[in-house]
Amino acid sequence: MAANIEPKIAAAAAELTAIRRDIHAHPELGFEEERTSRIVAEKLKEWGVEVTTGIGKTGVVGTIRVGNNPRAIGLRADMDALPMDEHNTFEHRSAHKGRMHACGHDGHTTMLLGAAKYLSATRNFDGTVHFIFQPAEEGRGGAEAMVKDGLFEKFPCEQIFGMHNRPKLDVGKFAIRPGPQMAGGGLFDIHITGKGAHGARPETGIDPVIIATQIISALQSVVSRSIAPLDSGVISVTQMHAGDAYNVIPNEAVLRGTIRAFRKETMALIKERIETISTGIARTLGGTAKPDVRIAFPPLVNDYDSVQFIADVAETIVGKENMNREGPYVMASEDFSYMLEKVRGAFINIGNGGGEGGCEVHNPGYDFNDEIITLGATLWSRVVETKLAKDAR
Ligand SMILES: [Zn+2]
Ligand SMILES: [Zn+2]
């Protein structure tokens, strides 16, 4: 990797790798990151960083203030693991059944720790940096919990940045895009009630299975007919439950599924269409439907200036050719979007390597690449030193 890694961070590579592997071996699920947040708090204190614990239950915020410039920025990493078994056999594999760092949050935590260590030792900036170690990113609402716990009132930030490792993006490369970058996501349940009957005498009942299938068909029109062709969205019905017997028309049926979109307005439109279509079709066929559509994550939208800023900084480290400013849209969701709804900022991807066909995140064979820890920590450090440059007052 031909990158301008900060020498003081490069010198800490072995120490940081050991921290990363220790966290990897002891994964904890959302809001249960007791051990991880304790390690984070202990390391920060050891390095002379002011520490606040218990923000959003297991969240930790480290703060370094230099000079009396009132400006402040936030850097965020997530700490939680996934509820799955790890299939790797290397020494730092998960020591716990049913828990695994398969999304690289162990690496995110370590890269941010590496930056905190360096910035606390060098203090070559003027202003305040908050290191935000967030719990429970994987669908358990950690970002929202920290925000509701007063994160940005207690630690005001004029701008915030987040980073995620990306498999198949080469080591030494970064990618980002201005505007919507990752989809918002939601879940839905539709409870359909008809009237049970003998399977041979359908005229005496109201068949909820027929209602369910008509609803599924009609939902296919939402993306194709209600969403503008240049916008995008997904509605996937992933569960369908009804009946127990060959010869009984059941009383009820249940549909469940997931929705995705890149714009808040589109998420709202999808929610409205699911509600209207399901209740309308059920009524037409003589039954009832109770839809419950829950938006779990807003879309992740990057601020244009923040994207150009962090991309400019990254270019000084990896060169123009390794900074993709028109990175891909990602249909997956990321709850840093909650923080970006409160404070402008950007979310950048750092290449984890692996090439085409490489292991994807959320796979039992995944592992964060230790080779990129110092690169990520260097980017975080340069973001602070550039944004809060001493001569920029
Ligand atoms: Zn994940
Ligand atoms: Zn993740």
C-alpha cells in the first residue's frame, strides 16, 4: 500500500492490531458492549483523553480540547457484533458461540482509538474533537439512543464523520459519494383477517390466503408505478404465514417483509402505499387488513461540502487515483444516518481488500483487515488536523 501513513501511527501498528484482534475474539451484541466499551474507556484514559461513558447505554465519548478555539468536530465508530457463529479458524476467532464481528466494527473501533492516541500525544490542532464510540449499530438503534441521550447537546459538533470498511474495494483506496449513499430501511407486518371455512365450501368463508396473494401482487405496482423511474425503492415480501390443514380455509394470514429507499419522501410514499393497498384490497374482498409499517433507518445522506473535504484529505494520504468521489449507492442501511440528520457530515468507505469474489460483510468467514488500521487512523487524524488547523482561526 503506497500511502502516506503518519509515522507515529505506523509505530503503533502492533499495539493497535493486538487491540483489534482482542475485540474480534470477544464480540458483544448491541447494548451489551460492556467489555468493549471498558477497553475503549481504559485506553482513552491511559492516553490522556477525557472520557464520558454511558451515553446511549454502552456508548463512550472521548474528548480532546486544544487551545480555546470553540470549534468542534465528531468522529464516530461503532462497536457491536452480529448474532451469528464465526467459521474462521485463526487464533483471534470469536470465543463466543452465536456472536461475531462480521461487519468489521472491531476495526472501526480500533482505527478511531489509533487516531485518539496519536492526536492526544501530538495535539497539533486548535479546537475540540469528540471520539464517538457508538453501541448497537446492527438494527438495535444505537445511534438513535446516543442522540436521544443528548449526544450533540453534551458534545456539540459542527460537523461529523463516520467510516466503514468495504470488502472488494482494494486496500489503500477510499470511496464516497455526495448526497444519498446508503438506503433507508424499514419493516412491515400485515395482519389479514377473513373468515375460516371448510376447504370444500369456500362460499361460506372469506379466504385470507386469496387476500394475501392479491396484496402481494398489488404491492409489485408500487416500485414500478408509484415511484419515479429515476428514483428507486424495494419492497420485498419475505414471509407469508397462513393455515394448518389441507381442508380448512384459515381465518387469518400474515405477511411480513422489508422496504428500502434512498430518499425520506420515497420511504414515506412506500409506507403510505402499503397501508392503502393492503386495507383497500382486504375490504374489497370482504376481509380486513391491519398493516404496520415501521421505518427503522433513515437513508444515509452525505453533505456535499463534507464529502469534498474528507475526499481532499484522503487524497493527501492515498493520492487522487485512490479516492473515488463517485462511489456506488449501497442498498444496505447504516444507522449513522440518524446522526447525519442532526449534524452535517459524511460517511466514507475504506477498502478492506479481498478482490472480486472476496468475502462479504455479515458472512461467517469475514474479518477486518489489520493492514488498513493505520490508514484509517491516519485519515481520522488528518481530518482533525486539517479541519481544526492551528492557523485556520
Ligand atoms: Zn453490518
Ligand atoms: Zn457495519
